[in-house]
Amino acid sequence: MTNTPLRADCARCAALCCVALGFETSSLFAFRKRAHCVCPHLTADDRCGIHASREAAGMGGCVRYDCLGAGQVVTALFSASWREEPAMLEVFDKVRALHELIELLVTAEQLPLDAEGEHTRGELLRGLDRRGGWSLETLADLDLPEKTRLVHGFLRSLSGSVAGTG
Ligand code: SF4
């Protein structure tokens, strides 16, 4: 169980991934885009100008991408668009990374953790998965590198603490 939406709701997002994310030319992206630069396919009303033909246009990476709900959460924290409030993009980067940590901990619930492992998982999750959500102030205070270190350290430790495994 989580208090955090972990799936994108693009209808409630200001197209943050189309601006915040960077990508390299590959089989998934037809061109290189730097992070925090606007995709040339984004229209003035923040819609994808090639939405129905993204695969055919070589932008299959956009079809597959999921911000894990960060987009709609960040959009709701601001009263204007990233066009007026570019700080939104940095907040999106942080919330996306935060949601990735939460999803890792939620997924770890499927593992046969021993009691200590489950306790630690719950403690870490409660520190990230706030009932009522995050505000700009609480997000600013969030030490994400430290939380990332703790979550990754916990997950690495599971090879020794998962019940019934070697
Ligand atoms: S191609 Fe469309 S979905 Fe992909 S980044 Fe550009 S505007 Fe967004």
C-alpha cells in the first residue's frame, strides 16, 4: 500500500517529461534532446504534436516512459506552468527520483522478507511516502541523496536477510 500515485496521469500534467528529460539519439528517440529543453514536438498548449504517431516518428521512448506519477504531483504544487516557473523542472527531477525509491520499496513487499527486513522496509517507506503528500517546503528539506543511499543499501542487504534464501 502506498499514499503516493505511482502511475502517470498525463491529463493532469503540464507535459513536464517533454521538457525536463534529456535523451540521446537511439532506436527509441529520433534525435538528441538536452534535459530542461523543450521538445520541438511540444505545442504551445503543452500537447504532443505527434502523439498518435510517436512510434512511427521514432519516438517510441516517449510511449514507454512513465514518470511514476511525478508529473501530476508536481503540476499540482504550482499555480503556473513551467514556462512561467522553470523551477518546476528541478522539482520534477526530484519527485521523479523520490517516486522511483518508493516504487522500489513497494515492490520489495513481494519478497519473503524476514521480520527485521519488513520493519526496515516499512520505516524507509514511511519516511518517503507521506500521507497528504509533499509540499514545496518539505520537498526542499528532503535529503534525497541520503534517502537514496539508505534505500539502495537496504535493497543490497536483502540477499542476506530474505527469509528462506541463501
Ligand atoms: S515527442 Fe511528444 S511525447 Fe515525446 S517528448 Fe516530444 S512532445 Fe513529449
